[in-house]
Amino acid sequence: MVSLKSDRELNFMRKANSIVARILDEMARMIRPGLPTIELDRYAETRCKELNVVPAFKGYHGFPASVCVSINDEVVHGIPSSKRILKTGDIVGIDFGIHCEGWYGDSARTIAVGTVSPAAKKLLDVTREGLYRGIQQAREGNHVFDIGHAIQNYVEGFGYSVVREFVGHGIGRDLHEEPQVPNYGPEGKGMVLKAGMVLAIEPMVNAGSHEVKVLGDGWTAVTVDHSLSAHFEHTIAITPGGPEVLTEISSGT
């Protein structure tokens, strides 16, 4: 069953997601060559304590960290580690969520570490724009697959592929709610979108094949062909006036 949020409930979600956006933005500013990825996780946990919120991912189905940190060919669910050191030319996805006063927030972005190759920069730019193409379809009366169709149509035009195994989702009192929001699919199909829905839209785009596999840690998903992968996510509310991005961050992505 899909939960439609009231105006009062949306205000709680605005608060939760604004905190996600703030902490994510602060972590993004930390990204530099030589940074152990565990430092991002430690920082997020510290900020959650300071702001009296709870990390959403830590312990979720057994996930061992508060932030997912995925580097280069890692698609999603990378585990922060003192042994993973960022280096110039990497691209690193940071995915983060919180639980605040009974409501969840969730967002992700992929960041260049120092100077990256033109091919890596293009992948980031196209995936980010693909997210916004999808968001523009998150309107009353449209269908859930209109979101994914817009994303898929845009990114495949650049020769990239959309991951099938992981999709976006509804969000609210639970981190993952109905409906699922694929980043691909046929236009005009699927559930009709209604005002009050809150969705986490999150394209994962590979430079090569769409195929992925999960490593032996049981979490980290990587591209089968070792091509680069990028991941951007916003939580949005469907309103009578159009989509409202709840996790917009100060740098505008």
C-alpha cells in the first residue's frame, strides 16, 4: 500500500531530508585524495549525534556502517574502511540517510576526487542530469515508469546503461516503502502518481554493461565489466504544483 503524506507529515519529512542534505554536503566537502573512507562514516555518525538523529543505514538488514561509500566500479553499498584510501582520479558515491522524529530521509551523490578523466566527468554529469529528467516526470497523473523512462532514454543516448537490480523507492515512516521506482521502463505504464507520495529517485548508471554482481562481503555491488558507475539520489515529494526536491543541497546538485 502506498502512503500519501499530509501537509503536516511532509513538514516532518522536509526536516529529516534537510538534515540529510546538510550532512551529505558536509561529507562531500571532505572528499580529497588521501582520505580513508572510514572518515566519512565517522563524521556522519558524529553529526547525527550532534543533531539528535539516527543513521538510517547502520544495522539495516545487517549493514555495518552509517554511509555507503562506493568507488569507481562499485555501484552501491560499498562499506567504508580504514584500508580504502581515495586517490586522484577516483569517483566516489556517498549514499546517506537518517531517521528523525519518526521519519526517514535519503540522498546520494557521486563526487570526483581531484582531477578526473573527461570520461568520468561526463558520466557524472549525465547521471546527475538523468536524475533531474526523472524528477521532472514525478507529477500528479503521470505513471511511475514515466520517471524511469525519462532517465533511461536520456542516459542511453550517451551510450551508458541503467542498473536493473537496484531501484528507487517510496519513503516515509519506513526507509523503503511502496512503490518501487525503477530507473528504466516503458512510458505510460505502472502506478499513477498522486500528490502526497514521497519518492527516493536514484539512478545508478554504468559506463559499460548494466550487469552487476555482489562481492563476497555480501553488500558491495560492482559492475561485471569493471566499468565506472555513478549514483545520484534525491528524495522528492509529489505536490499539486509539481515535484518538490526535499534533499537539495547548497552546491545545487
